[in-house]
Amino acid sequence: MAISRDKKQALVAELAEALTNSRLTVFAAYQGLSVADMQELRAKAREAGVQIKVAKNRLVRVALSSVDQLKDVDTSELKGQLLYATSAEDEVSSARVLNDFSKSFSSLQIVGGISAEAKLLGVDEVKSLADLPSKEELIAQTIEQLLSPVHEITNGLSGNLHGLLDGIEAKASAA
């Protein structure tokens, strides 16, 4: 069933907005996924702040060409039935959602991605981005690294203090 020109224009405008706001757009082949599987994927994506769109590649190409910073992106990888995952909040959440889902459902195959800097990313690059720790985990690791000298000094001083107190206690009990 063909859609009208107005609906196509509205869909292109919606895709262009999603692509403009997205920090990373990941596209994947979904042939073989059932409707229930797609609903599960969309639910997991919503939880992570990721939007899943299924659109014709031709309309995505038109949307890409209408966005100034993305009009020079190589669209040669946009072949077959693809879904597009975008996230305006996090750089790696769209890659992580699709990568995690593809581990459970082999029918979903990541094809590539488009960064906010208009760079076309390959499958390996998208998967390596998906394996990165989350932003919160990176902040926690940085804080841990910054606090480790403080903890080491505190532990060293408390060890000496405990030794001194043990020595005083031994002297007091001997007397």
C-alpha cells in the first residue's frame, strides 16, 4: 500500500529531525524478526532513551540530504530492510541497545552507523562503541581514580595509628 506524498514529506521531516538531534544513528537489518520481537526491541530502546524507526532507505537518503551537516554522508550501505536507532541523549546507547538485542536475536544484524560528525561507521566500530562503559560508569571510574591517592594515604596513616595504639595497649596491659 503506497503512502501519499504528504505522509512521505511528514516522514522525511520527522526522520530529518531525528537524524539532526541524534548523537549516533545505528542502522540494522531486521529481516526475520517477528512483530513480538520488534515490540520487545522498541520497549528496551524506550527504556534506554533510544528511538527506533523503520523507514524506506530512499526516504532516509532524502532526510540525510536535507540536513546540512549530514548531506555528504556515504549512503551506499543503506540496502535492504533496515531499522534506524537514534538517541539524542547518549552517544552509545543506540549502539548498545541494538548490540545487546542482536546477541539474543540473531535475525537482527547491525549494518553500520552515522556519527553526529557525519562519519559513516562500520559494523566493528559500532560494536566497539557498544562495548564502552556508560557515561555514569566512566564518571565513577574517574572519581575512583582521583580518590585513590587519598584512600592510600588514609589507609597508610590509619595503619600506623593502629600500630601505635596496639603498642600502647600492649604496654598498658603489661604494666
